[in-house]
Amino acid sequence: MEVAHIFEAVMLFCFGFSWPVAIRKTLRVRMVHGKSVGFLYLVVVGYLAGIVMKFLRADGGLPDWVTLLYATNAVMVSIEIVLYYRFRRAPTEPGLDLVPESPGTDVEPPEHCR
């Protein structure tokens, strides 16, 4: 086992550690306000490029074990993308209005203001 593989695995583990936390939070709060789906797609493309690189370096054989970390991270980010599209709209529970109402024209001024 090369030392470079160990450092690559540590890097992927550290990057990948945050995805389960993000997925759990998204499932808990059911909102994705502030998340960038473009960024998530960019990360998935990066992980897929890493997987392709591993297969190209394998010269027709099996890629090394670090490829599993790339694949695991890509799957977790893909789950986060699916959750983004699932929860991108505000909750529609009765009585929950996240947009403040603007005063309408049908509102009568109080008696003391007439």
C-alpha cells in the first residue's frame, strides 16, 4: 500500500464525513434554504472524475480500494441532491405562512385614525 493512497483515503474520509451530517440535518428540518444545488452537482462531478481516474490508472484491472470512498461520497452527495429537490419548497402545513402578508386595500384604518 502506497503512502499516497493513505493520504488520499484520509482526504476522502474527511470530506465524506460531512455528508451524512448534512443529510441528517436536511431530513430533520425538511428545508434546504441556503443550499446550492449547483455546488452539489459540482462536487458529484468531482467525485465521478476521481472514480474515472482510478479506473484509467488500473489499466484494465480493478481499481484500488480508495475508489470505494469516491463512490460512497458520490452516493451521499447524490442523496443530498435528491433531498434538495424533495424539500426545495417551503412546508405547506396549515397555519404556517413563511411569507409576511402585506397590508391589503381591504383593510380599514382604526377608528382613531379616521
